[in-house]
Amino acid sequence: MFRALRQAPRLGLQARWNSTASPSTPPLMAKFRSDLKTAMRAKDTDRLNVLRALISETNNSLKTSSPIQTDLQLLALIRKRTAASKDSAQQFLDADRPDLKEKEDKAIAILEEYGSEVKTMPLDELKPIVSEEVAKLKEAGKKIEIGTVLKSLFAPGGALDGKPAERSEVARIAKEAVSSA
């Protein structure tokens, strides 16, 4: 029924079909992998569980339409996991489960430790950039809304394009600038 296809002679071309290396991984990811090995050797299960979860979510995101490729995206993931752990810790406290709450508190501490390693632009540098952009939009006669300010700031060639600025912080500053304008 099935006939074997005749193999054409190789012309010296080699292709790697199953590559484990992703196209671009965040620099913090290398630290995660080295810390994972260290945690395995030290049998630090709390750090091991947190790192495995972060690495797993990052690897899973590579299969989606928006893969994690920068440290800022990784910071957003860390903050999301931190918020989830804080919520879980509160629920464990309400359920009178101090053992599970303690475990979540350790995970929160580890996540915050890694979150603090990502360097972002300080607020005192962001405020003048945002207010300058609001003034430009006002001068151009465009409608001043938070969405248009953020689009112009983060657009290719914008004031914050490619800079380590957190979108949530910029959005908060933009909201203040738009309300005062």
C-alpha cells in the first residue's frame, strides 16, 4: 500500500529540524537556568518549584503568538505569578492553612528577588518624556487620550521605543498627565 520514497542523494545540505534553542531568549532566562541547576544541587525545593514554573511558562509562551523575548516581558510574567501567589497566600490564611501560606510566602520572596533584577527606567526619567509627548499631541491638535499617548510613546521611533520602560508605569504616568492637561 505504501511505497517507500526513494531517497535523493544528499547535496551537502544539512538542516536542523528539532532545535531546542529558541530564536531569542531573555538574558534573565540564562540566570534562571543556572540558578535551577544550583537549586537542584542544594535541594532547595522552593526555589526549584518557582524556577521550573517560570521556565515552563516562558517555554510555553514560545508556542503562542506573543512569545516572551525580553526581560520586561519576563518581569510582567514574574509580577503576574507574584500576584497569583499573594492571592493564594491570602486564601490559605482565610482557610487556616499556615503551612501552605508559608510555602506561598517563600515563593513570593523568590519571585520578588528575581523581579528586582530587571532594570527599568526610573520614574523621574519617565515623567518628563510622557509630559513632553502629551504637549506634542496637544500642539498637533490631536485628541489627548491615554491610548494615543501610549501608542505614540511605544511606536517604532517613539520616545520609549526599545527602552526598558514598564508599560503599566508609563500608563499610570500618562493617566496623570492626561487628566492634568
